[in-house]
Amino acid sequence: MADHNELGRRGEEIARKYLELKDYVIIDQNWRFRKWEIDLVALKDDLVVIVEVKTRSHGFSDIGDLISEKKEQNLLDAANAYMENMEDNLECRIDLIVIQTKAHNSDVIHIEDAITQA
């Protein structure tokens, strides 16, 4: 497996554990819509939370630079498709979790409602 794939997998696992410690219930992981993928889907207080995970082994200057406009639109499309497949009529939001890996630990930045529909 390529190093960046392993880093991404590790970041998703860190994000999953972080969310579970915050009382989120993970209901899906790596859900596919067309050629796009939703990293994590969780439930929290009758809310569906679509989570995009970004893992970095180096610094980054601006969180806004982590998701392009095209990626943002693809996430919105995938979130809409996911919600159409749900039997329950719940509200949904899209969060961003950034994992900054370090030698022996990782920092987690969780941005709720990071992507909103216009």
C-alpha cells in the first residue's frame, strides 16, 4: 500500500475513535457514490453527520485550502445521495476532521458544519 494510502487509513481510524469518544455512533465508513467516497457517516442526537477526514503528516497553512470547490460539491452530492437512501427523515450536516500526525501522537481538529448547502 502506498504511504499516502496508509496515512489516510490511519487518519480515518483516529477520526473514528475520536468521534466515538464524543458519543457519535459510526453507521458507515468509506461509503461510495459514483466515483466519490464518504469517509465516515455517524449519528449524533438524531443528526446524520457526514465526515470528511483529511490527514497531514506536514503542516498546512489554512484549513480552507484542504477541500477544493469541486471536492466540496462532490461531498454535497454524495451526502444527498446517502440521505436519499436512508429510511429515517433526519437532518444532516457535513463535518471536516483534520488529523495532524506527529512522531508519537496526532492532533485532531474537528470543524462541525464545515460544508453547507447554498
